Amino acid sequence: MIIDGRTLAGGVLANAKARAAALPRPPRVLAVVANETAATKSYLSIKQKRASDAGCILEVKHIKSSLRPYDIIDMSKNEDTVIVQLPLSEGMDTKAILDSIPVEKDADVLSSVARAEGTLLPPVVSAVKKILEFGNVELKGKKVVVVGAGFLVGEPVAAWFTQQGADVTVVSRSNFDGAMTTLAQADIVVSGAGSPHFIKPEMLKDGVVLIDAGTSESDGTLAGDADPACADKCSLFTPVPGGVGPLAVACLFDNVVTLAERAMNT
């Protein structure tokens, strides 16, 4: 089964929009950008479109000078939620800045407190959860390999699978060749390494679930970590583009509406 992330995202956004319409006003989202690149421009363009689809208002604030933790606290005062677009410019204290996002406004679940509380799933984790639910994939006792231990994908995804009772192994991209036996035994593989098409069909067992959350550029086009030919060997496969990415963005705005509901209905 090849997952159509855009269709799943459409359902999430429609639900979020209906919930947003029931609030006293549309939820407001502030996106803070301190390192504008071609990639961040593309991400923000997508987020602006999806914000509208979810019944939210997104404002983008570009920071030309250094961004400091107390800047986030100050800018967030009149907003329902705050998104800090990563990566930040070199020299900025990323952890301190993310930890300054008020937990009640952290729709991306980037602050240490938001992750520790666990009342919201990070958008990528929520996307993975929805994909597995759609495919009726059982998790308890399954052998899961997470490729990449990054802050945005690998770390939170591995923690969530462990909470679900799966047998989780995290494999770094640098040590990938030494983990071939482990990969070949996996029931579920989630990859967020950002290295184009390095996972090949012959590395996987028949019927594996492969969720590709890695994105990079290859010959000027967006590519995932998995060779598209892997799809023929998988019981469930997410393509890049069109798989995890659009669903994760939809889950971000689902979180926005959830936080706005909590704030406005208290």
C-alpha cells in the first residue's frame, strides 16, 4: 500500500477547520524566521496555504538581527501559538530559543517542557501515528528501526514507538552499514536521515512497513531516504514527496487548533 499523505492531510485540515470555526475567532499563529533560505521560503509558503485550509491566520515575522529567548516571549504575548522556523542562523542558541516558547503556545512541540509533558505529539510523530492507524498496523512487540537520531524526527519518533510497546533500535546514518542485519529484521522502518535514496529494496524484508520522513535534494528534485523501488517490497510505503510531509504540516495546524481550544474554552 502506497500512502497518499495529501489525502490524509486533507481530512486532518478539514477537521481542524471545523473546530476552528467553532471558536470565538480564528486561531492566530506567529512564524518566526531568523534564517531565510530558499528551503525556508518554500516551507513557509506551504504553511501559509495550510493555515488557511485549517481556518487559522498565519503571520510571518522575519528577524534580521540576532534572535534571543526573550524575543520569543515578547512576540508571543498576543498570539495563540508560535512557530520557530528551523534551522536558525549560526551562532544563535537554538535550544534556549526553543525552550523559551511558552508551552501553551508550542504547536510544534519543540520546547523541552512541551516534550516532557507529552500532552501534544510533535507533528511528525502525529503523522506517523495517523499513517500506521490508517494501515491498521499493530505496534506492540514489533521490531522497529528508526534511522537517524535527529531532534525533529528520529528522537521523538523513537520515544513514541517505545511508549507503544515496540522493540526500538535507533541507527545513525554514519553507522548505517554496520546495522544491515538489524534493518533486514525490522517489521517497521522509519527514516529521517535526509540522505537521498540510500535505503534499497535488498536491505529490507518482504512486507516491511517503511515510513520515509527524510527529505533532501537530488538532481534538483525533492527526494526521500528510500529508493522508490522499495515500495514493491513493502506492505505500507510513504513516498517523497506526498507522504509524511503534507500530513505533518496538517498535524501542526491540528495542534494549533487544539491549543487555541484549550486557551479559549477555559
